[in-house]
Amino acid sequence: MKVSLKNIGKKYEGREEFTLRHIDLDIEDKDFCVILGPSGCGKTTLLRMIAGLNSITEGDLLFNDKRMNKVPSKDRDIAMVFQSYALYPHMTVYDNMAFSLTMRKERKSVIDKAVREAAELLQITNYLHSKPSDISGGQRQRVALGRAMVRRPRVFLMDEPLSNLDAKLREHMRVELVRLHKALETTSIYVTHDQTEAMTMATKIVLMNEGKIQQAGKPDEFYNQPANLFVARFIGSPTMNIFEGMIKDGQFISKDGHIKASPSDKDEASVKAFEGKEVSLGIRSERFLTGDAQEKIEVTVDVVEMLGKEKILYTKLPSGDEIVISVPGHLDFTEDEKYTFGIDHGALHFFDTTTGERINK
Amino acid sequence: MKLFKKKQEFYLSDRQPLTLMGKLMLMLSYLILTGWSIVIVWPLSQMVISAFNGNQGRYLILNRVTDGSYEFSMKHFRFLFEETLYLTWVKNTLFIALATAAITILIVSFTGYAYSRFRFKGRKPSLMAIMLIQTIPAFAGITAYFTMHSVISSVAPFFSRQMMLILIYAGGGIASNTFILKGYMDSISTELDDAAKIDGCSNMKVYRLIIMPIVRPMLSIIALWSFIGPFMDYMLPRVLLTNPNDYTLAQGLFTLMNNRETLNQPAFAAGGLLTALPIVILFAVLQKQLISGLAQGSVKG
């Protein structure tokens, strides 16, 4: 089912400011849409508005072009997985999963079939008659998913469902969730603050900050074409290196003058338009060249972090500004030594410092 | 042998070993506790023994088991059932207690749920009002209750004084218990409500199917307290109920103590013993619920 948000706004009772405003978003059928953002950016509010748990102050919420603003949650044909799982503690796993169908007064045999099917798929058949308090966190997570699956919703909502799991299990469940999404053929909307989850699972990412959508699009666009400084800083680990400076003679020069970088031929025209203006340059840590290059920077290695397949170098420019550079793990770097790195023209992100918007489209 | 000895030397307790001062303090604690339990247990045991002692007359005397002044007999119980209106009092008290508990539970369920889950105009002030009201003892309004009853019963004659009493008890219970239940419900994640709503529950159903089973321990405590109240209270029935046929147990039994014509203190002891029975039974039945409820309540504070 297609979910469209048209100019949606939300103001909570007793608050001066709108929590969210002017949200326009189209989520296509069978999309796995991840709403990403730092805490307090309004992403959960947005999800709860789609679920009908919070009212919509202004704008329209459309499911397949049908206005849903005033439709109660239970009639929206949605299912939701909560952060705390929200399993009913006094019911067995089976009853938890059967609850929504029982409320719809389905026949016993139908309910039983649906529950067993879901349990089979999630491998929780053995725990069907345990109470939620008797099973582990990972199993509870599966039960919560199962409870949502059983009713065959057309929109699947998930509110940070993996945040209570340990790292290993989280990795495993990420894959599982994508698989499940494909098997169910529903539209999924997933809220998280974890960029790894967003990058790995989403077919579409919506990055929000301060109640606004910063960028919406495919995961690789986020990494390779961040729309503004916020997105550039938020996506990617280690965080992208950002240098402030200006354009002089079509070339970027940092404030301290240690970094000079010319745009690639493709970007030349758009960068030239900012001649003499303040511009920020972003370079991802892994896009520095260890080989020969025309433009170079000289840095002193401060700390080396060994991660196995790569090394992360925390280095300093002569001016004292920090640059994070990641290099393949087999190369040798010594702390407190000076090294030169080349700048790759194809890997430069130019941003207007005053507005934060991207320059090279 | 050596190994055995070594084993004995292990000090297994997690606490530091007691010093001399510590040992003295421990002895003192035991002394105080023992003295305390004697103060409680001795009169109770005297009551139980007197109730079954055929040699007791109208006035209670100290039971001496050794010199033959004790004789097992049920005559005080017989007196209670045959010469007094004991059974009527039991019936009255049970009626009042059950009705009080039922009304309290029903209304507190609604108020507790509403205050915990909904945001509405006047929520804070009304909570405040409830808190203030419960600090005033119910007895303070006795004249008002009296007038209220006569006004209502002049319009609706079936409104008896017992019903008035039920309303007073329930009203007092609702005020304080709303707070307790609200606090308990606040500790339940609202995500449960949300999940239930998406699953197709109305507000009423959310309470009935999800919240109520979770707060059941607290509800049973509230029910128990409201149930015990009428058994314990003497003042309100004393003022409101004038006909011996309407008396509650506490009030009825007291006539065996203070009225020169009907005085029979051993029978009073026997009656008191029997009165404890329903409460003990209730405790036994609700035990499982109560323990988890008290424990959880203690964490919540």
C-alpha cells in the first residue's frame, strides 16, 4: 500500500512550537522505508501519527489516496512493533499473537493456522505456551514481530525494534527483518537512530532533524551525495571530515590555508558559482589517497586505531585541526610521524557554509 | 581430621563477624522483639482460651489452666447464636463489606485508569482535591451524612441507613485508592495500550483485557482493605445504625461489653474469634495475589 504524507504537521497540547511541520513524503508500495534521525527529531511522533496513536494537527495522511486522518488505528490495517515489544505480560505467546484476530472475532481454526504459520516462520513454535517473562529478549522480539505478522497488515510499522538486542543478535535480525519484509510483501516503515540499520535495510531512507526532513532517498545517495552538512555529518562512520574555507580562483582553500582542493571537471561549474564565498568541504575518511596525487596534505598521526581490516588514523594538520583518515589494515603507520596524503577530486563534497546546502549536485 | 577442622573454620556469611558490642545489640534486639510479641500474643491467647472456657462467667477472669478452672465448652458460642442476634450482625456486616468492596473496586478502576491514561482539563486540580479530601476523616462529616440520609430517604424510602454506611465507606475508599491504583498503573508502559488499540481494542477493552489483569494484585489489596474496613469500624455504625437488627458485628458485639443487661464478656471473645474467620479465609484465598501485589507496590512506593 502506498503511504503519502502531505504537508503534515504536529503540535502537542500545551506546547508552543510545532514538533513537526511541512512533512511531505511518499512511501511506495512494498518499500522498506527507514525514518532516521537523532533522538528528539520527531521520527517516533511521525510513526505514531501514521499509526493513528497521535492525532494529526495539519495536513493529510493518505493510504492509497484514501484520507486516513480520522480513521481509528484498528481500522487502518496496520501493525506495529514497539521498542519495548509491548507484549501482554499476562497472556501466553500464543494468546499474544492471536489477540488481534480474536478481537476481530475470527474463527478459532483460522486464528490457529495464522499463529502457527507465523510461529513457524519465526522459529518460536516451541515457546508458544510460555509467558513473555519466561523467554529471552531475542525471542520476545520475535513474538512481537509474530504478533504484528499474524494479522497480515498492509503497512508494517516498527519503532526501534532492535535497540534492546545485543550487537550480534541485532546483526542477525537485520537480515531476518529484510527477509520477512520481502516474504510479507507489505510496506514497512521503520524508525531508528542507528545509521547502520538504515543503510543496510532500507530501500528508502528519510533522514529527519528538528522536525524537518533533511533528505529522502536511496541509501547510496545518502552516502555519496549528502544533501546538506547535517546529512554529511550524520551518515557514515567515522564522521566525514568537514573543513571550512572559501573558493578562490575556482579552488577550495581552507581557512588556515593548509588544504587546497580543486573540484573535478564535473563539479567545476557549480563550484565556480561560489567564487569568493564561504564554503565547507567534506571528505570521507577512506577517500584520501595514499599514493601520488596533485594536491596533498601533510599531517601528523596522533592516534592509530587498529580495527583489523582497516586502521583509523586520528591525525592533525599543522594548524592543529583534526582529520580522521582510514587506511587498509596492512599498511604501517607510526604515531607522531608525519605523512602526506593525496586528495581525490572525485570524492569532494562542497557545501554552502551559510545555508549548509550541497553545492556540487 | 585436619581437613574436617579446616572446613569448620570457613566463615561463610557475607556479613562481617560480630564484635562484642554487636553481639550485645543482637541480644537486645531479640529481647525487644520477644517482649513485643508477648504483648501481642498474650491477650490474643487469653481471648481464644476464654472463648472456649466453660468456667468463665459474665465477666472475664484470668484463665488458669493448671488449677482446674479451665473446662472446654462451646457454651459461649451457643449463647452467641441462640441468645443474641449474632447471625444477623454477620449477615449485615458481610453485606456492607461486600457492597463496599464491590463499589470501591468498580469506581476505583475507572478513576485510576482515567487519571493514569487520559489528559483532561482539571486533571491536576481534581487529583489535588481528592488528596485533600482524604485527609479529612470520614467521621468528621457525620452530621452531614445524617442530614443527607434523611433527605434522600424522604424521597426514596428504600434507601436504608446501611446503604448510607456503604456509600460513606466506599466514598472514603475511592479517594485514597484512586491514588494508589493510579500510581500502580503509571508504572505500566503505555505502549501496551497502544499495542492493544492497534489490535482493535476500545478504551474499555484496553482496561478490561490488558490493564486489569496486570493490576489485579493491587485491585485485590484494595478489595481486601475495603472489605476489612466495615469489620473494624465501630464509630460510624454506632451513630448511624440504631436498630439492633441493623447492627454490624463490631457494634453488635460491643453490646456484650458495655450494656449491663446483655453483658457477656466470654461471648464477646467468642464472637471476636469468629469475626476473624472470614478475613482469614479471604487472606488465604487472595494470598498469591496479595504477595506479588505488596511486593510490587513496595518497589513503586
